Amino acid sequence: MKGKIRSGRVTQEEEFLFPDSELGTLPEKLRFVTPLNGKRGIQLLLPSAGGKAVCSFISEDFTAEWYEMKAVPVEYNTGNGVDQGGGMVLMEPVKERPPYTIKKAPFQVYDCLAPRPEGIMEVKDGKAAIYLCLVPKEKIHAGTCQAEIRIDLEEGEYSLKLEIEVYPVRIPGESFQITNWFSIPSICRFHNVKPEVQAFEDILEKYISLMRRAHQTCFYIQLDTSCVAGTNPYRFDFSYLRERIARFFDCGMKYLEIGPLLTRGIREDGSPDVFTSSFRCMAAPDVDLDTWEGYEITVRFIRALADFLRENGWDDKVMVHIHDEPDIHVDCPETLESRKRQYYLTASVLRKYLPGARIIEAVRSAAFRGGIDIWVPGTAGFEADREGFGRLTDLGEEVWNYVCCGPQGYWLNRFLDFALIKNRLLFWGCEANHLTGFLHWGFNQFPEGMNPFQGTSCPNDTGLGTNFPCGDSFLVYPGTEKEVWPGMRLEAQRRGAEDVELLRLLKEKNEELYDKLIGRMFVSNQEYCDDPQVMEEVYEELLCALSLPKFQEA
């Protein structure tokens, strides 16, 4: 007869586990809270000399989504800077763990979640690493629910009883906008497909499904020279994008992002001309915008794009990128002024032919006033110019936040050597700062030669600084040719996006309590509480407040 498993690690909090996580006495019971339509996750790490773990879940109120947690490498610790470029990662081995990280590199972390619908997990390196996401049944009622997890290992069985307090609160619909940029070349490379075949469309739909699971509302279609239908004069055809764009909208996306309209061009060594003062036509990268030829190409390009969007009824659901980060990597004031002039020229053409579009751009500052409708500063850029972005908000303009390879150090970001809860706190920061959206460039941005199961630091082709930080370029994993797997950081994004909707609901009813609860977790993008236990306490206070009779009646 098998005995009871007593040693391991279990957590329902927003924290990473590792293959070498310290183990302790396993709890017999676990309590946590959820709204009626919330999905809560539990991580389990159990030692075993066997080959597999067989999981089962008993509940009248929830169903189980089982995942096998797979460890991925973190080869470098992140640096401690703000600007892009420079020491984004510490490429020399560190003697001590940098204080803003969770572990000294190199190490392995359980971020990848491989679906195991039958609940059968492989035991690897002596550990069964399991993630369970609890999905409420449609007819669930508020109150205290009981459930049980059973894990059968070679050495015995582990049984964990769950007490789940379901509050009479529903997470509202998606009012907060989120975009994570995806890479078509990466999908093709890892899943051995080509864009024009059905197998590509099938796997793309699985990527979209994960985007929507984490409440992504906007999708970025990146333009290139594929739209050029002829030259002399230039002609453009965007019809090849029709079915793909329609697929995203059919899956529940609200807004199309499209662009860019301009490019920096390429230097002789093949790297981007990062510090250029002369933008070039995206559709003709060897032609300067600041020429008659460049102007004519751009006008024809924008007119064709506008016609395409109108024909398909998307002209009022589109956000356009003219040029990413136009005020970043500027080596002198003259370069900035030159870029402004070219940016405003392009914006005026766009607004002439596509007046319903909104211009969205990642920026450092509010310098491009009048040219942008949706401002997307990085978290550090926002903090550096709070007054300027606040004035834009007061004028009715939209301000979002974004993260990428920077900022680093104590700044909130999504790197694999940062605490998992920081992924969720980014969204509390957006709400605290009255922002309306969040952008991250890395959904599955794996350049040629990068495999996240072998290395998670993205190579840097800009010629500036070191590699990008580990995990910066992705939130999902190319599992098999026919599967894409989520990560723990994507789950944390889901929780953060849901928190925003609940906080907005509280603000309508009790702004004083709203401010108090946010203030317990977030002061600025450098000052915050990253204690997962405190987050659990504040989250329950939030649900408790929203379940008061006066809120239910409103």
C-alpha cells in the first residue's frame, strides 16, 4: 500500500518556482478567493523517483486545466539601467545575486506551461512540476466551495483539499486595451509551416487564443514590401491581409494596429540605422521620405491602405504606427527636429485619407505633440515626464505604457529573473496612473537561431549594447509543430488585466477605497509592494468590498 507524500512545495500566489526550490512539509488544505468568473492557479512541485505523476481533481463547481511546468534557462541576470543600449544583461558571471532579481544566473525557472488535458505529467530530474488552473463552471454560485487535488506518484499519493471562497462579483468586460506583438516568421520556423497554407492558419488561431486568454484586445499587423504591386508609379495591394485580419476580429479582438509607414533604413553592415535623421518609405526602404519620390510613394501607399480598410469596414477600428520610438536613439537636437518634421508630414497625409484612424506610437516623451493620438511611453519615460503626459490626459488624449528591453533594475518589467508578481503589478501601475492601455513588443519574437528552451536572452541586432534580457522577447513557447504553450508570465498578465477591470468597478462605487487598495501595492514603477502574500490580502479586500450589498444593488 502506498503512503502519503509529505514533502514538496505548493503555492497559489504570484511567484516563480524552480527545479531547486526549497521543499517543505506539504499543506493538507489550501484556501483562496475568486470572483464568480475568475480563474485561479496553483503550482505544485513534488519530488519523485518515478517516471510520471497522475493528477485528478474533484469538484462540483470547477473544472481543471492541467499543465506540466517546464523549466527554461536564464543565462544572464538583467542589468540596472533605464535607457535601451548599454548593459541590458550582465554577460559576465555575477558573484552575488543583483538585489532587484530573484536568483543569481545562470539558473532554471518554471515559466513554460505544457497542456496535459488528461492530467498525466512527466517526472523530470526527480520532480513533478504541475500547474492547475481552476475554471469555474457556468452555474457556479457565490459561497464557500470545496474541492480536492490528488497526485499519484510512485512513492505514494498527495491529497490537497481546497477551500475556495467565491465572491458574488464578476470581472467586467475588457475596457483596458492590451497589445503584445507577434512574429509570423517565428511561427513559420518553429511550426514548420508557410503563411499561405491551412496549417499556418490553424496554428495562428492557437496563438490568437492565448492572446485572448490573457485579455489582449489589439493585434499588430506589421507591414513590409509584400504590399507593393508595382512600381513606376508605385501601386499597392493589401488584399493578402484580408483573411488574416478578419480572423483576429472574429476571435474577439477590438482594434487593428497596423504599420509602420516609415523606416529608419539599413546601414552597410546590415544593422538598423538607429540614429538616422532621415526616415525612409516603408514600402521603398531605399527612398528618403524627404524627396518628391518619397512623398509620392507615401501618398499612394496611404491612399491604398485607406481604401483597403474602408472596403472591409475597419477604418474606424484601426490604430496606425508611423514609426516606432521616433524620439529614442537621438544623437542631437537637429536629428529630433528633422524626425518631427517628417513625422508630422506623414501624419497629415494619413489624416487626410484615413481620418478615422488613430495614430499610436511608443515614445520617450511628449515631444511629438499634435502628431500622436495614443501615446505609449515606457514606464521610465512616463515617470520622467509625468506632468507632460498628465497634461495630455487632461486634454482627452490617450496615454498607455510599454515595456521592452528596458527599463531594468528596480523598474517593473517582465524579465525571467524578476519576481513573477511584477508582471501583474504593471497593470496596477497602469490603473494607478489613469492609463488606458499596455503594450509589449514580445509575444513570440524569436529571431533566427533563438530557441527559448536553449536560451531566453534575445540577440540584439541594433549594434547597441548587450543582448536583450532573458524573457524580454516572448511570453509563450513553441511547444510542438501543432501546439503553442503559455507561460506563467502570460497568466500573470491575465490576472493583472482582470485586476484593472475590478479596480475600475470599485472606483465607480468608492474612490477612497480604490485609492487605498492601489496605494498598498503601487506607488510608482520603481516603488511598489512585490510581496505575493500582501497581494492575496489586498485582492480579497477588493472582492469583499465589491460584494457589499450597496455595490450589488448599484
